Amino acid sequence: MRKTVFILTTVALFICCFTIHCMAEGVPEKPEFGDASIVFQDLRGKTVTLSAPATRVVVTFNFEEVLAVAGGDNPFEKIIGWSRGYWKGRRQSKWTAYTDRFPCVAEIPDVGYVSKGTLDIEKIIALNPDIVISYVNEPKTDSENYTRLEAAGIPVACVDFHSQTLENHLKSIEMLGKIFDKQDRAQEIGDFYAAEVDKVFSRLSSISGDKPRVYVEFGGKNPYQNSYGSGFMWGGIVEACRGDNISAEALGHTNGPIDPEYFFARNPEIIIITGRVSGPEPNGELRLGFNISETEARTILGDIAERTGWESISARNSGRIYGIYHANSRHIYDFYAFQCFAKWFYPDTFSDLDPEKNLKVFYDRYMPLKLDGDNTFAVSLNDQ
């Protein structure tokens, strides 16, 4: 009798457990991991806590750093939401290159864009991510939105590649390594980056004399309408590579237009136009990036060099007019921009430096998209 009762009780418990399990099937809840096992400080200095390595993330800016650290055949599988506008229509050649290689990219839900004030907090909460990876948005962070997410139980971790310092680049990559439990890979990427920028700064320290006067302009479509001040984005890279950024005095620590008379008075010895592809058809901007030929880019750069009055400019007369892909700043691969600038500013000192080769090595080792085919990330007015 006792044996029969025991058997019936066991069967009842099994049926009960099985029923509860079946009722729970299909509920999109994150698994419980108990006590937190991952605690770190983000680049705001805020303590962030995760219960386990992230497998479901929303990303609002530095997608490629996430892809590089997460690794794998398809690192996009961990991205369940992102700011699509950062690539589509803004970095169109990159968008096309990635969607051709990974069609799933086009299906990742769009959560809006921090810098445009369109971040959709309700949509992010509905996606139920393990974490939101955002960025320190200079000069202020998007603190209200981050607070709302954290109040909903979704941690936010901010990277900082915007300040373009070696320290914050490495801290940001290290943080991503902790988020994905990829510390060894993150360390390797950080070491690679540090070694590449050292190829520039270890030599710059030995150079003396006058700095070349440098003017940087975004796009080339609207003359003098968007240059870069002291320490700001491209202006900061000019100054770090021992160039005299002529827009620094005019703009301070920001970007914006400069007076053409000021440009001519400063008579730059080097002109750099940043380029991208923002649509399927040429619109007057310098086109650089994925699936753009060097011939096409140089032709457009040549047209820009024919601006009225530039025949009197030192950079035009010496042929020292260059183009660089606009997306090669504020990223873990911006060592490429530092190397290009250093080589353009001081060609004798950096004659053996090969930025193209070094960028390709980075992509081959760490990025899901390889630099095969016709891609142009920098171009000179003269074929050199």
C-alpha cells in the first residue's frame, strides 16, 4: 500500500512539474542567474552590474567595436536592437557592404538615435535586452533616457571613443570584453591598437621645427561649412599628429563653418577632405568607403581642388590635398587615420609606414567583414 502511494505521489509531482514547464514555454523572459557575477565601471564612471555575459544587447553607436570583441561567425546574433540610422543613409557604403554579407542586419529592430533625440525607450524595454551599450555623448550624456532604462531593470554601459584618447579606447574595449566574457580577445584588440598608434607617436616625439598648416573639411560638398576645432574629432587628430589645425582659432572646441577669408589668410599647406557615401547617387560629396574605387574618389577630389581661388593656396600648388573616409575617426580602428595623417604631414619620417596594410590586418583578425574588393578609405590628389 505504501509503495502504491509513493508511486502515485511521484507521478503526480512529475505531472505537476511538467504542466508548469509547458505553461512557461514561449514566455520571453531572461534566465535567472542568481547573484551578480559581472561588475564594472563604464566610461561615465558608473557602476554596471550583469548577472551573466550578455547574449542580448541593444547598441546605439559603436557597433563595430561590439562586433570585434564579440567575435564569432555571426556576431550580429547578439544584437537585438540598434540605431540603424548611424549606418543606413549615413554610412551607406558600409550599410550595403554589411547587409550584402549579413542579410540579417536589415532585420535588426531600429531603436532610434541618441544624438537625434529619437531613442525609443519603450521599444528597448519591450526587446528585453541584457544590457544597452551606448556612449558618452560629448558634451553631455543622455542621462534621462539612461535613467529610465535603469529604472526598468535594464543596465546601461557607456563606451567613450569620442574623446579619442588611448586610455579611453582601451578602457572601452576592456569593458566590452567583460560584457561578453571575451577578456582575452579584448586584450588582444587593445594591444593591437596601442601598438599601431605607437608607430606614430614614438616617432613624432623626435620631430622638431614648424608644424604644417592643415585644414580639414567634412564632405567637400559645401565649401567651408564644416571644419573641426581644437581637440574636436578630426581637429584633434590633426593636432595629435603634430599639425597646425588652422580651424582651431576660429572654432574653439567644436565643429562648424569658417570664413573663406580666414581660410585664404591662413593659406593651408595641407588640405584634408573627409568623405563618405550617403546615398546611391553622387551628390557632390567626396565618396569614400566600401565598394568605392580609388579612381572615382580621386576624380571627385580633383574637382574639389578646382575651387575658385585655390590656385593661390599652398596645398593646391604642392598637390598636398587628401581625402579620408569619415567613419575612420572615433573608433578602435582610428589608428588608420593617425597613420595617414602622420604620413601626409611628415612623409620622410613615415615613409615605411603602411596604413592600408595595417587596417587590412585589423579587419582580417577582428572584423566579420573583410577588406576584399574595391574599397577606398584614403586618397591623395596625386597618384602616390
